[in-house]
Amino acid sequence: MTAVNFPDKLAHIGIQAFDGCSSLNGTLTFPESVLTIGDKAFHGCSGITKLNLENFTGTYGDIFLKGCTSLQTVYISANTAHTKTSPNTEG
């Protein structure tokens, strides 16, 4: 899998949903409908280069971006709620 198009009515991205999917690349954009991004949801997705959370006002879990070594740009809403630790570090 190299890309994901999230449906407009998606509410939750589960724990480890795309864990280790290193072929996933490019930009991830989340629809406004997403309420939660689970722990380690994109852990090890080393091809992701941009993350667009501008319309995301939900919560994200532990280290959901750890191992995204190509990630260069993150757009995030001021209304995004953070839970637990930062999105890219253990803690």
C-alpha cells in the first residue's frame, strides 16, 4: 500500500492500524470527522513526508508517528487535543 484516502465519515483510526507500513508514502490528510488516532497508528511508516492535521480536533495516542523518518512537515490545528506523550517520542 502506498497511499490512503480516508473517507469523509471516518471517526477512528485504530491502535497500530498502519504500524510498519513502510511503503505508505507522501502526505496524509485527515478529514474533520476523525475523532481519535490510536497508539502507534502510523508507527514505522517511514515513507510519510507530510502530515496534515489542520482540520483534526480530536485526540491522538502514544507515539503514533514514531519511526516516520521521512516526515518533514506537520500542519496541526490549534484545537487538536494531545493525550499521553508526544506523537513521535516514547515517554
